[in-house]
Amino acid sequence: MNETLQVALLLLLVAAAVGLLAKRLNVHYNIALVLAGVALGATRSFPHIALEPAVVLQVFLPILLFEAAIAIDVGRLRESLLPVVTLAGPGMLIAIGLAGTLLHIGLGFAWAPALLLGAILSATDTIAVIASFRKVHAPARLTTLVETESLFNDGTALVAFGTLLSVTLSGRFDPAHGLAELGWVTLGGLLIGWVAGYVASLLMRRTHDHLMEIMLSVVATYGSSLLAEAVHASPVLAVVTAGLTVGTFGWPGITPTGKVAIRSVWEVAAFGVNSVVFLLIGLQVHFQALWSALPAIGWGLLALSLGRAVSIYAPLGLLRPLGVRVPLRWQHLMVWGNLKGSLSMALALSLPVALQQRDLMLAIVFGCAIVTLTAQGLTLAPLARLFGVGAADESQRRLALRQGELLAARAGQAELDHMQRLGLLPMGVFQRLRAGYQGVIARSERDIRDLLILNAHEEARHDRSVRRRLLAVERAALREALDSGMLAEDGAGELLERIDKGLAELNEDGKE
């Protein structure tokens, strides 16, 4: 135990040092950790630490899935539900099939191992993808689409991996049994996650202790994962569904302190796990094995890239006649942001030792992970800027800063006025503090007005954002009145349909 704690502390210290250096050099933190791990592994001055598949899948992955799930904007998820389900379901099967076919042709693998390797390479790593797109500061709708698609296609990849591994080892495949198992794994995972999240949410509503609320969120996360695994359902889908349930149904009943505490605890946990995992990825690299497998790694990169491209462009193209439009430049970023990391490596390491060509499969997966994390990860932000997507320019950054200052100053001033009305402040203190707030408000309002005049596009975006918020508030009020019986269903339904149409038009305007 003492040795384990020392190793964990050493990993965190190295991660902290790399993080400080990466910030000074303006390099992506996660990519810097991978490169640091590769360098440390090459010098052999760092103790070898294995990336244990069970630890990644059962300990690390639930933290990252739940943290991402509770942070998802459910309203935007509803808007993107059809493309998310299409990409994470049929899209992933297309990617696995195409990648497996290329590996069968190029490397001469038998069909079952080729498709098995295709499933490993087709898993879009949640850790890497979410971290990279958050770093790029992509638009909210694109970020939601990418995050939710990566969350759910993890479940598809794991289901496909388990089925194909069984076929590879047994040499037999029963279609009827396979479809029944697929249905149970998917529906069972969704059901278990919903029940776990619902029960945790009900208990959270009955307590006003933020510590209990944090503990219940942990129980919902690992409880849903362990229960799903025990009944051979999908732990990934269970954890994601539990997180979405807590973040929607349970969130309004959580105390304000609990909301802040839950978000903070899970963000810290996800950051720590993120740091350790990316450093461990670099430490797993063995250059001699990668060099000897270089041609095979090239086929792996071709297979995962072509599989991803077809699985993105084809389904989203077919959805356009249905009114689901995802800008083409966003699709380019989704294809290029097909990063591999801990999930793919954990699946590869979990392959049975007796499996033929296991060592070659490991080398292909490790090589593809390093190339995608570095080459594609480092160029994702420049590519986003080239397409006009991503980090805001200086004027937009200043506008966001001034809007934040104005919002905070008005909130502080309102609280100050309230305290004065209650007689809690001496007049001199009140006047001095209020004058300070008034100065911030006046300066922020002037700067915001000037920046909006200079940036007509940003003014239009701001206008859409405000109108979208107002329509959402109107919709919530109508829904509450309808549920309470204050409004007749016919009239309220017509108004809700009108508001939904307005929201759809605003979302359509903001797509391009």
C-alpha cells in the first residue's frame, strides 16, 4: 500500500510539473503529458507502471463518464439526439465494419480478429475527445454533439468488443443469440442507469446536506457500473444514463451548496484521473515494438480514419433531408478529432495472452493512440481556427469578460441594496461599496456597447442567445402551468408548438 501511494504521488507531481510547463509553452496539457510519459519511458529513469485495464475500465472511466454526463446541456442534447443516436449506433457499426475490412485486406487478419481490432480502433476515446474539444472552445452545440456521441459510442464499442472477442475465441457466431445479447446489454445498461440515477435523485431531494449529496452521486456512479457488470449489461451506458438522470431530474432538488460541491468534486476527480491516464499512456510506449510494426500501424491509421470519415459523413448526409443539419466544417472536425487513448489501450491490454497476433494488435493500437493524440491533437485547434470554429478572437474575449463583470457587479449591487434595506450596513460603507459597483457597471455597459457596434456578427449571436433564453423561460412556465392544470391542454399545446418552432428557427440560424 505504501508503495502504491508513493507511485500515485509521483505521478501527480510529474503531472503538475508538466502542466505548469505546458501552460508556459501554450501546449495542450493532455498532449504534453503523453509526450512527457514517452520521454520518461525512453530514459528508463522512471519506474515502469502498467496501465491496468481493470483500473481504467472500472475505476477511472466511470469518473470521466459521470463528470461529463452531469455537465451536458440537456436542452442541446434533445436538439442533437437524432444525430447522436445515429452516430453512436449505426455509425459505429459502419466504422467497425469498414475498419475491420481494411485490416483484413491489408494485414491478412482473419475476419473475426480483424473486426475485433476494428472495434478497438473505432472507439472514440471519451477522455481525449472531451478534453481536446473543451480546449478548442468549440461552439456549445458542437461540443454537446461531440461529447454525447463519444459517451454513447463508448458503450457501442464495448458491446461490439465483447461480442467479437467471444466469436474470435470460440470461432462461432449465433446471429439470434448475438442480437438478443446486444439488446439486453443496451437496454439493461440504460434501465439500470436510469433507476440508479432516479433513486439517487429522490434521496438527494430528501437531504439538505451537500456531503450526503456528493456521496449519493458517487454511489449512483459506481453502483450503476457494478450492477450493470454483474448482470452483463453495459456499464458505460449505465453510468452515462445515471449521470444524465441526476443532472436533469435530480438537479433541481439539490441544494445550491450541493450543486457547487458536486460539480467541484467531480471536476477535481476527473482532472486527476485525466492527468494520470495520459501520463500512463506515454509510459506504455515501447519504441522497438512500434518501429517493427510501423507498416501495420499505417494500416491501422488508414482503417480508423477511413472508418470514422464514412461513419460521420454518410449518416449525417442521410439525415439532412429530415431537417437535421450539421455544418460540414463541424463534420471535418469530428473526423479529425477521432483521438485514441486510454479506452482503446485498455481494451487492447485486456485481450487474452493466448490470442494469436495479440502483440501485433497491441503495437497497432499503441501506435495509433500516440499518432492521433499528438499529430491530430496538436493540429485540432489550428484546423478549427481555419474553419472559423473554436476559440474566440480578442474582441469576443473582451466582450465575454465585460459581460461577466456586468453580471457579477449587478448581482453584488443587488445584494448590497438588500443588506442596506435590512439595516445591516452603516451608510458610509454602503455608499462607498455601491459607488464601486456603479463604476464597474458603467464601464462594462460602455465597453459592451462599443464592442457590439464593432462586431455585428457577435451582436446577432448575442441576440439569438437572449431570445433563446427567453423562449426557454416561456416554455418552462407554460409546461408548469399545464402540468398543474392551470391551463387547458389544447391551448397550452398550441403555444408550446409555437415556442418550439421559434427555438428551432433560432437554432437553425446559429448553425452556420
